Amino acid sequence: MTNPLFSLPGTLGRIVGAAHVLTDGDLSGYERDWRGRERGRALAVVCPANVGEVAAVVRACAALGAAIVPQGGNTGLSVGSTPDGSGTQVVLSLRRMNAVRGIDAANFAVTVEAGCVLQALQTATREAGFLFPLSLAAEGSCTIGGNLAANAGGTQVLRYGNARELCLGLEVVTPQGEVWDGLSGLRKDNTGYDLRDLFIGSEGTLGVITAATLKLYPLPAAQLTAWAAAPSLQAAVDLLGLAQRQLGAGLTGFEVMGQFALSLVEKHYPHLRPPLYCGTPWCVLLENSDHESEAHARAQFEHLLQAALESGCATDAVVAESITQAKTLWQIRESIPLAQAAEGLNIKHDISLPVSRIPAFVTEADTLLAHRIPGVRLVNFGHLGDGNLHYNVQAPLGADAAQFLREQEERVNTLVFDAVARHQGSISAEHGIGSLKAAKLPRYKPAVALDLMRAIKRAIDPRGIMNPGRVLR
């Protein structure tokens, strides 16, 4: 008997146009995750042009019980937006839905479709005289829908919050193919459960985000970047507190980088040399955004860094003298994941902890890993300002990286995640759970919380067709 799913691509072609349903050729851009860890096989890749087509596609899939994998830029790091290997799942790509629908200047808000690339939105709002502050390494290819589905963080969470805090409203297609229009842009709306927050961070398991209304901010008059050398991770935490007291809301970025992480950047990208090294174990990248003037921002920064040197929070510091220098400093920071990938396969962790617990966690986890796996190399960096570390593990020098990953990943993950739990942290700060951490979640999430999450999933998606196997199993 012929599987009725095999007729689905033809049905989808009648909805969106046959040219926008892909079943043959090289589909690796849709079927392989960004890190190259897994490659699935899609029944079809469908690319709708508007919310009406998305709703019709979902209804057609629901009628046959076909699983749907919503996908934006496919830049996620937790294997959450690619199909499995069954060849029965439909990848629903939002890339054609990339319009900025409009900017409401008086409301300091922008409405944008889910397939809009983050960098394109940043440019469009900047040209209109506004700041959209979400910023992350993949901004040239990640999309707004994916940012919201994963509740993306990035480098300015300290000041502006995650994607969740930047969102005023959503347009969503439900698993039944209905459209919820919640794009009002209200900052206050207490008329029941907050459906917006339910879909943000749900990783496509509850519905398809097709558009969003997002907060905008005034463009700063000046944005300066500084680099400081810290003698210890505790000193970096102390510097953060000092910067928060002296700069207040002007502190928009505070990144920490371990010495080994920076050495990998120097090794693989020799043109990117840190301005200060001095054998210090840690370096900090700070950003100060000022709404008065560049002179005022620079004076603030210099006063802060002088205080840091006098107190011992920093052993050396420098303020970028030009936009080019500032971009180079940020490029060094953003190149750490690329340099680590060039060094070989590695075990990534995207964890969050109370800022006050980070030094103790790192000391404990470093010691455990060094004892259990001699020679292991630790690539530690991240958004110290909001408590988010990318605590990554590289194979010992000269070891086979692929073999190390196969043999040690489960052991390393358990060691790290158990230490995170002991320090009241989270095993996922901004990358999501996807399928990569779904099996781990029950060990680190309270049973009551998981029961509530499962109840929500059953209520909204009773047939389980939305991104199955992700977040909850």
C-alpha cells in the first residue's frame, strides 16, 4: 500500500508553488545542522511566502500526521531545526518571509517577518534612526524567527535582555493551522496568560512563529570598547561590579575570555592579536554606550579603568581609539568559536550561573576535568555580564578529536552539568535544548516543571507533529 505521505510534496507544491517545494538535489543546507554533527533526510523542504501559505502548509501536514520542522537560518547549536533520518518530516523554511513590515516610530517598535536575517533588521532600523540591540556571532545568517524560538541571547543581554525581553508581540501558526495575530505592540496587556512568552523559547515545538513586533531604542551618541587584563576570574567578576556601579545602564557588553581561548584565535587567525596579554589568565571586553557624547563616554571609561587598576581588578587596560580598533577587538572575541572549530571537534557547553558563583564553578569543574581526563584543554569564554559561559572542552594535544568526542562526550557533559547543578545554574543559557540535550533535561529540570511542560505540549500539539523529539521526549 502506498504511504499517503508520499503525496504530500505535490499538495504542498499546489499551496506555495512547485518551485518552492524541494525534494531533490543538494538539500544539505536544510538537512545538516550548523555544527555538522548530524545529517537528516527530509520528505520535502517547503518555502512559503506568507502567513496564509504557512497556515495552509501546516493544515496539509496535520491532515496526514506529517511532522513539521520549522527552520530559519539553521544556525542553531543544539540540533533543533533539522529533520531526523526517517525521510518523513517536512522542513518548513521561513527564509522567503523576510520583510520588515513597518516601523512605528512613536511606539519605538518594528514589525518584521520571521525569515528576516538579524543583520538586515539591524541595518534597516539603524537607517531609520533606531537601535535594535540583539547582537550575536551568527547575525549575518540567523533569522528573527529562530532567534525568538530559541530565545537568543548574545552580547548585549546585560543591558537589553534576551530576545524574549525585546519582543512585544508575535504572529504564530498553531499546529492546527490557525493563525494567532498578537502583533499589537503593547507594552502592557494583562488579559490572561501571556501566549507570547509561551512560544518564545519553545524551539518550534508549539507552533510556527511567522512575524514579531520588537522593541527599538534610540541610537547611542557614542559606543566605546575597552580591553582589560584580569589576574583571576574573581577579579573579572569584581571588575563587572565596579563597571555596573560606575557606568550603570551605559554598560552594554561585558565579555570574558580565558587565555587558552585567545591563544587559539592567535594560532588560527594570526592577524587577530589581543592588544593586551601579559600572561594574564583572563581578558575582559567591555562596551560603554553613551547618549551624551563620545568625550563623556571616554571620560567615564578612563575613570572606570583607572579605578580597576588601583583596586587590582585589572592589571592593564586600553580603550579602542577608533571604530576599526573596536571592531577588531570584537572580532577577536567572536572568532573564538571559529578558532576552536579549526582546532578540531570539541564538546560545547552553553551554561548559565549566578555571576557570584562563576569563579567557584570554574575552579571545581577545571579540577574535576583535569583529574578525570589528564591533558584536556578548556576553552572558556562568554557573557560574564549575564552569567552565561561557553565552557567548552577540547581534546588533549595530539589526541584524535573525533575519538575523544565519541568516548568522552557523555562523561564530560555529566561532570560539567552536575557541577552546574551544584552551583544552581542551567545547562542551557541561550542555545536551547534541541535534540542534543533532550535526554539530559530530566536529570536537571524539576519533575513538576517537566510535567507542566508536557501538559502544555499535549494541550497545544496533541498529535505531536511540531518539531518532535526536541526539548521534550
